[in-house]
Amino acid sequence: MAEEQRRNWIGIDVSIQAINVIKQRLQDHYPTIQVIIDGIPRDYESARALAAENKFKFQDRAISLIDANPPAGEPKKGADRGIDGLILFYEPGSFHNPNAKLRKIVVQVKGGATGRGDVAKLKGDMEREDAPMSVLLTLHNPTPEMKREAALAGENQYSNTKSFPRVQILSIKDWFHGTRIALPSNTVNPFKKAETKADQETFL
């Protein structure tokens, strides 16, 4: 089964980002629908196999787990893409303000060995991109030094009553075990949402 799922990870030609957009539009249009996508891996072992065989596809699938999008709108290969994904959100209380500032959460993916230096580099990328928050997605669990370096970044005061860690680390293994990152509630989907049909409860 693990080998079959590994092939599914590698063999999907359609961009996982495009698949997620279609899935999101279906869920927006039919709020009670349950969408099941064949071929998307469901365990850590197949994720690890993909990271070893094709790091670019692993990156694209990893950012999709937290609803991030490639910075250029589509996956691009390169020696070091730096920022692998972005999550956009408006400053709190300003969603309907036409002059509201759109902020970004930068996402980096590491499919191999990681250390404190990866977190330090991510913090530097945050400063360069003027991003108040970031996420580091790792194949392996973070080391204690990585966690300490992330904690040193402090908190982003999102509102008077809510703050988020400026740097969050999420391992793929923990994601499969149900761990999720903390995100602002007013994140922005860069793709136009479908009109919601409240009277539609099923989709065949």
C-alpha cells in the first residue's frame, strides 16, 4: 500500500494547487459536500518517499496541506526557490476597507535534514519580505534548537486580544497526526470563490 501511495504522489500530473482550487470552489458552492480526492497520499511514509524522489513535488504538496499557494501562482523549479509558499491575510478589522493592507505569511519547506540555521534563514526572509509571520514545514520533527530559535522570534500581535507566533514549525509527521498551525481568520484565497448554494446539500 505504501508503494502504491508513493506512486500516486509522484504520478499526478495535474497541479495539486489546481486540484485544491477546484475542491475549494465545490465546497464554497455546496457547503455540505464531502470531497474525496483519489491519489492524494494519506500517510507519512509515502510523503517521505516523495521527498526522497522528487523534492519539488514534495514542496508543492506540502504547502497545499496548509492552504498556501506558490508565490508566482504556479510551481517553479530552481536551485533554491527560497520562499515556497504564501498565505495572504488582511490586517484585522480592515477586510471591508478598500485601503486595507494585505499582509503575507511566508512558507518554506524542508524535505531533508534541518537545523537551527534553517529557522534563522527563514527569519531573515521574513524581514526581507516584510512578512509578520512565517511557517516552516519539515519532513522530520524539529530539533530543540530549532524550536528555541523559533520562540526567539516572539509573537505577532494580530489584534488587541489575539497574537500568533511569528515563526511556526510544523512537521509532516505531526500534520498526519492531526497537528495544525494557527492562522488568522481572515486569510484570503487569491482565486475567486464560487457562489454559495445553500440549498444544495449533495453533489454527484
